Amino acid sequence: MKFNRIIAAAAALLCAVGSFSCTKKSNDSSDKNETTTAAQTEENTTVSEETTEAAEQATEADNDENTDINDYISVTDATPAMWKVTDPATGNELYMMGTMHIITEDTFPLPDYIMDVYKNCDGVAVELDINSIMSDMSQLQDFYGKMLYTDGTTVKDHISEETYEKMKNYLSAKGMYNSMMEAYMAGFWASQVETVSILNIDNLVQDGVDSRFITMANEDGKKVVSIETIDVQAKAITALSDELSDYMISETIDKAEDMSEYTKSFAEMYDAWASGDIDKLDEEEEEEDVPAELEDDMEEYMNTMLYDRNAGMAEKAEEYLKNGDNYFFMVGGAHFAGEKGVDDILREKGYTVERVAA
């Protein structure tokens, strides 16, 4: 699987939940979102206006390159992949859709074949009810607390000095460095650097597909259930080994030096999702994604970040089917890609899995 796309997915997940750097871009400079940190106590601390202005100035300086996602996207009308799963024993059905945690301004409205399923469901089952977490300081602190070092070390003790300085300089130049981040695990930093890079792409919005449906469900009086726990999500974000974190931090910063190419790469991922060609997210590249000495680390990371979670998601889908729960099941598109996706696992378990045509 294209490794940087999985890192991007982790970053998007982090951004969806909320991070130090996840301030939404706005054409109105007065519209600055406060960003919640994890290590804070009872009071919210936010990135200062000076820091936010520095980020905007850095973004403007970078805009000699084309960072408008719309100039690279080829799919204008999204038709995401969706499946109907049927339990042969009971006839119970469950609809599943692959989502994107970060989308464009033009992604919605989604087509009727998706919205009709939503209208007829009793609730939505999502990876994590991020809207609830963002409105509950105790849950937010719990989430971020699981990504802190508890042995007295800081990130400087876990990655090379060269990568640390490179990372700190990169985030500082974007106005996104916060000293409170020092206590966070190296895997968190890898996702954070990717998050900052993604936020330098123009015309993306952070309230992705999952968040939109959660909001709609709350407004419509439908139930919202979390497929995973905070523990699972935090573990996925920090699953990178120190050595792999070091490598990915440096690689991401290097790639982000060419923001035009970086934007194009993200657009390719968006197109794969929007066209419903979900298996493109699992395509192999000719070149190796990581050095040979990190291949075992990568395999372990992929198991934690993706494949183990796929199995857990399939178990929850099976639970809903057996209970006859009329939920619209939606998780990140990568969880359906390749031959180890949630749909494949359910098919192997004996359920009838059919792709719903657009």
C-alpha cells in the first residue's frame, strides 16, 4: 500500500478529532478557530493570534506554487463506494460507505443512492463520534493524554537531533509549533507534520464526510454510535516506531517543499475516493516506500493502523447485523481497500456483500 497515503489518513483522522494545528483556513482573517491542546488543564489554551497570523503569512509566501486542490481534482461529482451487506440467516441488511476525513467545499451534496440510505437509517455508525469529543473537554483531554510520554522523556529522546530540529523549524515557520507538543510521542509528531502540510492545501475543509453525517444525524434525531474507542484511535495515531517516525517526519517535510506536487498527490487520493475506485488506495508502487531496515516496522504499523482495525470494524458490523440495527456504517475509505478490507472480511464470514451502483 502506498505508505504516505496511510500516514495522510492518520493525519486526517487527527485533524478531524482536533489537533494543535487544526485551525480552519478562512478568507476572513477574523474567523480564527481556537485549537484545543491535550496537555491543558481545565482552561482552554489556544494558538495566539500572532501565531495564526504567522501561519497565514507563511502560507501566502508558499503560494508561489499552486496549492489549490480544485486545480488537480478530476472528479467533480463524488460517487463514493458503498456496499450492502446481508445476513443470509436473518435477512438483516447493513449499508457501509468509505469516507474521507478531509474534503473539499464541493464534495457535498452526495448523490441520492447515498442520501436515500441515510434518510432510511435509524442512526449512523462512525469510527468515532468526533463532534461529541470536541464538545467534551474531558474526552478531548483523555484522547490526547493517551499520546503523551509518561516516563519523563520527550520527543527529543526518541528521534534524531537532525530530524527534531528539521521538524521544529518546519512547524515554527508555519506558525504551528507549540512547546506543549514536546511531551507527545514521535508518532503523534509524524501525523502532526503531515497535518500541517495538508492544511497548506487550499480549498480543503476539515469537517469531513463523517462529521457532516454526525451533524445531520444530531439535527435529525438519529442515533450516533462509535465503532471504535478513543484507545483504538490514539493507538493507531501513535503506532509508528521511533525509527519509522523519524523517517516519516523527515520524508513528509521534504515532500512538502514542493507543495504543488504534494497537493497533486492529495488530489489523487481524493479522486480515488470520490470516484469510488477504492482499491487505488491500495496500489503498490514500484519503488520501496521505506528503507529495507524499516520494513518490519512498517508491517507492524500497517497491522495496527489498518488491518487490526479492519478486523475490529468487521466485528462491529457483524454485531449490528445480528442485532438488526439499522445503522449507516461509515469508516475511512482505506478500510475497504485491497483484499483485507472490512467488506472482504465480512464476505469471508459468510455474509452477502454487494457493491451498490451509483
